[in-house]
Amino acid sequence: MIDFTSFARHLDRTPLKAWARSVQDQFNQHFDTGHGDLPRWMNAVQAIPPLPLEQHELLHRLQLDGPCSDAEREQLTAALRGLHPWRKGPFHLFGLHVDTEWRSDWKWERVAPHLQLEGKRILDVGCGNGYYMWRMLGSGAKTVVGVDPNWLFFCQFHAVKKFLPHAPAWHLPFALEDLPPKLEGFDTVFSMGVLYHRKSPIDHLLALKDCLLPGGELVLETLVVEGDEQQVLVPEDRYAQMRNVWFLPSVPALMLWLRRAGFRDVRCVDESITTVAEQRSTDWMQWQSLESFLDPADHSRTVEGLPAPRRAVVLARKPS
């Protein structure tokens, strides 16, 4: 069982105090009804050898280093492979390269130059296995809280936190809807790769705004299409073989949605096409990936004949 005493203590003098004190009970309830594979995944985390950490790098990459024998590295490898598939990364752990499906470091390099995270209290919605949370700490964040209901991602996060137990980063296996309304406790809120999975994107934007302190900043990354303010793609069924994709707006339409949701200073800081070099199958994610979801004769289209994945990063601020 994970102990959230340090989480409550860390947030004791913040607007999140009351919520932080309730998280342990909320976690216990979620844990009791967790995924059927959760015991196996937790055992994999427990099987990670207690390696002494001598150096760590979170700003330019995610790398942990220290003494590690060949036998210990084999044990580490076996434990981490028990948490397959690894989607966000990469991770460099004691000489082991966890080559994840996504080159998430490329996305971070596109996003990070536009952010000021020093001393900030951050919420990462849909945080996955926490890769970006560690990079946020590397950029100077004071506190990082991630929420994602996927228990495998939760265990992958704790595989890394095992070596950084005192880092001010906490992964909560909750959905955004599990958080109290009107939290208003974070300087910065991230939502990366979530909006297109929402049946009601405006409600998602409003919920993100409610998590921010007045004057706080939203970092929103999502799939987009080309077009004007009225251009929005609604897939008939699947998009790139994903069933749960609902709305893909153009960048101008997305910025309009944000303004309608009450955000100010809305601006797009990056727009890029996802390539098969950035998202692909690897030894650490052996299932199908982007190449299988694109038209083999025309990578500008998905297998359904829709525009291939294009992603944008938009920043916006909650009024003070």
C-alpha cells in the first residue's frame, strides 16, 4: 500500500490542504477495486533491486546512475519488463535503456522552452507513467501531482520513484472527475493527449480551469487538423485505430474553445506532424504502433482515410 502522509504534509500550507488530507482514503478505496493485474505489477515493482543512486539527471533527459552489477541489471531488466508495455519515455536507469513507444523527450523539447516552471505547483492530467512529471521537476517545479486512472502507469511511475522516494512528485490513480470541484490550487495545469478522448471537450477545459489558481497557466497538447475556426473533425468510428477519439479541432477552433471557456492570452506555441520515428513499436512496447495505423501507401492519411496525426501545444491563462 502506498502511504500519502508526505503528500498531505507537503501541501499542508496550500489551498489544497483539505483535499490532500483526504487522498489516502480515496486511494485506499480505488486500490481495493484495482485492476486484476495490479498484484502482478506491484510485485514487479517490489522485485526491482535496491540500487544506490549516486547521480540523477531530469532536466536534459531522465537518467539515474549508480553502482549496478550485471546480475543486478538483469534483475532490474526482468522487473521492468514485467511492466510491459512502456509507452512514454525514454528512461535511462543504471545503464539500462528503456526504449519506450514514444520519444516523449522530443515532445518535451518542443514544449519546455515556452514554460516557466521554477517554483511552481503543477497538476499533470492524464500523466501516464509520469515521464513528464520527472521532467517538470527537472525544470524546477516545486510540486508535481499527476492523475491517471491506469494502474499499470501508476506502477511504472513507482518503479522510478523507488529510486527518488523524497522527490515532491505524486501519481494518483484517479481521473480528473475524481478530484474535488473548484480546487483552484495549481499554478500550472498540463493536459497532454487527453482532450480528443473527451466526449465533451468544453467541459474538460472548464474542469482544467477550475484546478488553476487565478492567473494560472494551462498547457494543452492535443490532436488537431488543418482549417479555420469552424473546422472540427468528428471521426465516424475509429481514428488511427483508436475508438475513443471524439473531436479533432483546427488550431484556430481550439483557441476559440479556450476563449469561450474563459481563458485569456491564448496562443499556439507548437504544431507538428507525428512521425513513425517519434511513435513506434520497440522491444519495450511490442504491440502495434503508429506505422500500423497509417495508410501504407500514403503516410499523410490514417488507415481510415483521415488526416494523419498532427499535434499542437496551446498555452492559455486563467484570468486573475
